[in-house]
Amino acid sequence: MWKIRTHRLGIDQGSLMLFSDYKHNGEMWTGKGPRETRQQVTFSEAFLAAPALTVGMSMWDADHSTNQRMDITAENIAATGFDLVFRTWGDTHIARVRADWIALGEVGHEDDWDLTN
């Protein structure tokens, strides 16, 4: 279990439109086989270490006549940000996806001493 001193708890969150492929016949909407989109997210302030992070879809617009396959995840999580990744495969046709994320971790405090200077 990760225990955080409450005066050092930082929470950052956001929402990101990953793609809207139906507007321009993009790969997620017309493609076949494996497809992936990846967007880098930068936190509004750096954490002291990689935070606990969760991602989820807040909007999913898909063709009802095909199988509904998706994988959404955070990769390369660091103190300063992460990659938000969405994947689909097979005959799935996705028009658009919006994802929300929330990160929780320890942040610096004004009373921290910096003895390196």
C-alpha cells in the first residue's frame, strides 16, 4: 500500500479527445486489423515520482454493425507525464473516442529543503 502524507498529495486530471476519425475517413473508422493511437500527456506540475494513474473512456462512438473491441491504457508513466494509448483490431470501426485520466502522487512542498545549492 502506498501511504502519502496528505500535505504532499497532488491530484491532476484531464480529458482528451483521442481521435475523431469519421470526419475524415481516418484509419480507426475505415481501417482493418490492428490500429493504435497514442498521445503524450504532460502533468500541470511534476510529481516527485511516477504517480498512481487511471484512465477510462468518457465517450465511445462506434459502428454498431461490427464487433466492439478496445484497449485503453497508460504507458510510460513518469513524474512529468505519460502516454495515453487506445487500440482496436479486427473489423471494429471506431468513429471517435474521448478519454479521461486522473493521477495521484506525492508532490513537493514549500517547506522542503534543497541542500544541493
